[in-house]
Amino acid sequence: MITDEELSRISVYMKQRYGIDLSQKKVIVNGRLENYMKRNGWKSINALMDAVENDKTGQQEKMLVNLLTTNHTYFMREFEHFDYFRSVVLPWLRTKEGSKKDLRIWCGAASSGEEPYMIAMVLSDFFGLERDQWDTKVLATDISTKVLQKAMAGIYNVEQLDKMPEQWRRHFFKKLPGGTQYQVTQELKNEVIFRQFNLMDPFPFKKKMHTIFLRNVMIYFDEKTKQEVVQKVYDALEPGGYLFIGTTETLDRSSTPFQIIQPSIFRKKEGK
């Protein structure tokens, strides 16, 4: 079992570099590293961390981040957000951006791709035959290169598509030989741009976003880090832009600059 001292070393490293607070996650950290260390012959956490900190290529750090970040997601998760996006946000954007036809939507915790592909499907449905006139591409980022590779491949088991509307499954997925897996169509893949990104880094956007999905990622941040990220998100949004967070997450009502639309849906004031 990992010692408190070893946990502290990993926690400090992940907190400083990625804002992720693992100080109360001893069992999870132990479970994720135990098998990896056995398989790769590491004698101790400290030996592993020495290698991570001394590896100039960054490969060991990448491995550690892939192991320690949770990426549990599925299609149709918290679907009420997509309902709101389709019924309220997109009609507002169609009017607001009617002349430029340029939408800027960012999914900041893309994981294995289900969420950004869902956003792209909703956009395709909403704009229909008009879609070719609009730039509706979704930027999808994640800290983990491992899940991004999975997202870009776009291959999912039949069970993962269980709750999806039949017309979406038919239109946006093709069944692979063997019948137990589906792959996202090239048409849908072309609508999502996947990139590796650390939310602790400065946001690199040249233009402000209209909508940001940052769902189920801030549960790993302490309050101070969360407030800093929320402020960066606020600054990165167009006036009137929307932020979606996980339904089990909260923002401090007294300190957030956002208007609270629903407990997990927030809006930047228009005209600011």
C-alpha cells in the first residue's frame, strides 16, 4: 500500500502541474499504480517519481497522467444539457451569428470522445440542411493522450450506444465486422478537432468561445484552483456565452461571475 509520504509526493506533483488534487484519493492512487508498477518492475513509488521528474522526453509524465486521470463517460450522459443546448443556446446563436455563421464550441474534458461527438450530433440535427453554411466544428481537449487516441479512433461497443436514438446510431455510426462494435462515421469525425490540453495552462484561443462544456472535471480541483479555472473560462467566453458543468458539481454562488441559469448551467452576462 502506498505510504502517506509517497501519496504526498504524487499529490504535490499533480497539483502543481495539473491542478488535480489527489491528497484524499489514497485508495484510488494505489489501485491505479499498483499493477502498473508490478508489470514494469518499479520497486517503489519514489523510484517511479524520480523517473517521471528526470525524464526529459516527458513520456513518463504522460504515462502518469494517463494512469491517474479518470475518464468515465458514456453517450447520452446528463442529456438534459444537450436538450438545453439545442432548445435555448443554439437558437440564440443562430440569431447572434447569423451573418458570420461561425460557432465556437469547446469541450474541455473530451475523455474518450462520447461528449464532443454528442455535441456534434446535436449541431448536425439542429442545423440540418443549413449545416454546410455554418462552421460548426467542435474543439475537444483532454489532459490524457491515451483517451484522446481512443476518441480519435471513435470505436465503441454496442452497449455504449444503447441509449442513443436509433436515427443517430444509423446516421452517425457504422457497424464493424463481428457486430459487437460501432465506429463513428468520417463525416462526424470531421466535425470534431481533438487536441491535448492542460487546463492549468493559459488558454490559447484567438477568439472567444460561444459555449464551453467543462463537465465532471472540476471535481478533481480544490476550491482555489476551481475558482481560477472558472475565471479563465469566463474570460474565454463571448458575452452571453454559456458554461455547462457536471450535474453533481457546484460553483460557489457568492464568488462566481456567472449568472446561474440552472444548477449546472451558467451564462456570462451579455454586453460584458
